[in-house]
Amino acid sequence: MAAFTAAAAAPTTEPAAFYLGDVVHTRHQDTNHSLNYKVFSLLTDVDRLEELNQVSRLFSVNRWNIFSFCERDHMEAGETSIRGFVEKLLIENGLHFQAGRIDLLAYPRFLGHAFNPLSIFYCHDVDGKLRAILYQVRNTFGEWHHYLTEVEQDQVAYDHSCDKNFYVSPFIHMECTYHFKVRKPDESVSVVIRQTDRNGPMLTAAFRGQRQKLTSGTLLWFALRYFQGGFKILAGIHWEALKMWTKGAKLQPRPKPPAHLVTKMSSETVTYGKEVQ
């Protein structure tokens, strides 16, 4: 992994921040259904976890607290660091740029629990330019997969697509295409995923949030107002699934997960812009 030496420049930003916003899902075609939940996500530099461990008494890294971040939630067993795990996936899929900052957008643990249907790694080179986006997807059956796109232009927003290769919703079949529209995190963040099949749009899922500084005050406010944890997210997923079932949505067979951990998107699908619509 000699090609992946992190930049030595001194950090100029905080080690982490929260984004408070809304997750919105809208189902199309045969079963009309929508949901809207207020959530908060953590954006952290994976090389600055020790600094993150010192930000607040309410937040810890790799140990229990009211809020926490656990590295093993985002890497395979046997790996020693998130950076090493992500670098390995990049190299195995033909991306050999010299890696700099790697930011991770994900739900933190709350009271020791977290469930992340989608986590996103923003991978920069040593000059600070975004070079790859790695989507880490989990389903409620304990399985996971990754979708990877290479970024050839450092812009504000990115649009790319690939075929669905991993079973997530029990009510959506596998013969689909994902269309990603992503805004690089700064003062706001936006992730929109549209799922289509031969009949057109099937599902639109989006998260849009505004940056909040990570302090004990914001953590306490999030804890008292939103009480967001893995148990709440999983309960919400199953509750929405029950409502879908009562509306007549049909269960789809679950295939085995892909043999390879990563699906790499074609660079031909990537376009660039200034905003995410």
C-alpha cells in the first residue's frame, strides 16, 4: 500500500461535524408510499479519530458512551483501521491515486447501538481533490456491499449510476438501476438515490442536512430531542415495511450477496455539476 500515504499537511478543519436534516423515501409505480424522518449524521476524518475522542465527554471512539463511533462498524473483521480497509478496496478495484483525507458520513452509535443502511466514504488525494466515492450499504439481514465510483473532476456535485447488485428492500426486485446525485459535504450535504427499472422510477431516497458543530451542547440536544439509535432506525424500517405490506407490496426473493465486496461503476456514467436537484 505504498501508493496510499496520507498527506502530512496540518489539519485546518474540525475532526468531525454533525449534519441535521431529513431522510425522505418515496415509492412509485404499484405501491405509493412515502416517509420523512428527522435524522443526524456524523462526518468524520478517519485519520483524526483520536482528536474526535477528545471533543466532548458525551462522545467516545471505540468505547461506550451516550454517543460513540466504532471503527469495526465500517470495516471487515481482521482489518486494523478504516483507512487501511478503504485503501485496500480502492486498490483492488484499480484506483491507485495517492490518498489523502478520507471522510466518512454515517450515523454514530447512540447508547451503544447503530444501524447504517448507507455510509459514504469521500476519498481525496494528497492535494485535497475528491477522487472517489465509496458507498457502504447494509441490509437488515446482516449483509453488506459497496458501490464505488471514481471521480475525475473535483466539483461540488456528482451524478453517476450503476445496476443494482445487492438485495436491500424486500419489496423491490433486483432488475433495477441506481442513479446517485451527491453533493460534496461542506455547510450542507445532499444525497439523492433514484432507483429505476424498465417501467421507470421505483423509489427516490434522499438525505439533506445542514452542518452543526460537534459540541457537548449539540450532542445533548440531539440526545434529548431525537433519541436516534440503531434500534430506532431498525424499528422504523420494519414499521414502514409493515405499512408497505398492508398496502399490497409483494415480497421479492432474496438472492445471495455478491461474491465480490465492491461493485465498481463505469466512469462513463459520471457527470459533474454545481448542485444536486
